[in-house]
Amino acid sequence: MDTPPPPGPGHDPDRPHLPAPPGWENPAMRADRRLVELLQELRVLQTGVQIVFAFLLGVAFTPRFAELSDAQQDIYVATLLLTVIAAAVLATPVALHRGLFHHPGKARIVEVSARVAQWGLLLLATALTGAVLLVLDVVLGAPAALAISTALALIFAALWFVLPWALRRAARDRP
């Protein structure tokens, strides 16, 4: 006769850090775990957003900024705004977690937060591509900048959106 699994994480007083056995996770525990994982991922992304934002803030105060063409300044403004919006969107799951702490619908919070994070990734990819476009336009000229930035946008799309979708679909289609 199989014995039931122990009562969750920390069941062994000598090894409380060990997780529960596979398959022993009720919906509330799963939602908690998924939210913790998502918030940790967002911490990593926020650092990248902050670095891009700091770079962009500094650009406007350099002597060469006045030499940028109108189109380059438009790229700058659009990229700066995309970066700020990406930061706001990527911080939204944290705000949801704080605002709805101890709320009974944690699974829904995780679902909404994951979707919001996807939008944040899209905004971040666009902002990063815009920053590269601006720098390469100044350094290499518009044709090379557009070609390289387009390739970069396709790389972001492939790695951040198409690859996860394909892996999810392949896992779903397995018998």
C-alpha cells in the first residue's frame, strides 16, 4: 500500500529547505510558487530596464545630442517612453501582489500577472531594439542600423515569443 506524501515543504525537520515530493501541490500552493517564480523573473528584467533607462537619460545631456537629426531624436523619445512604459508594465505584477496580498484569488493574480509580463517583454524588446537603432544610426548610418535592428527584433521575437510557444505546443501535442 502506498503511503500518502508528507505534508508539504519542510516536512523533514532536518531538511526544511527541501520541496515536497513531485505531484504534491494543491492549487493554492501552485499559485504561490508560480507567483514567486514570476516575481523573481521580473526582478531580473527590471535590472535590464533600469540600465537602458539610465543610458537613455544620459544621452540627452551629452553635447552630441544636439547634433542628432529630427528622426534620431524621435527614435530617442520613442525609445525613452517605451522603456518607461516597459518598467511600469513589468512592475505591475509586483503592484498586483502587494495590492491583493492575502486575496483568495491568487491563481487569477498569477494568470493576469503572467499576461502583463508578456506585454512587458514585448515593450522591453521594442525599447532595446530602439536603443540599438539609435546608437547604430549614429555610428553606422540609417541603412545598416535598420537592417541590424530588424534582425535584432526578429531574434527577440524568436527567442522570447516563438520558442516558448513552440515548446508549449510540442509538450501539449505529446501523447
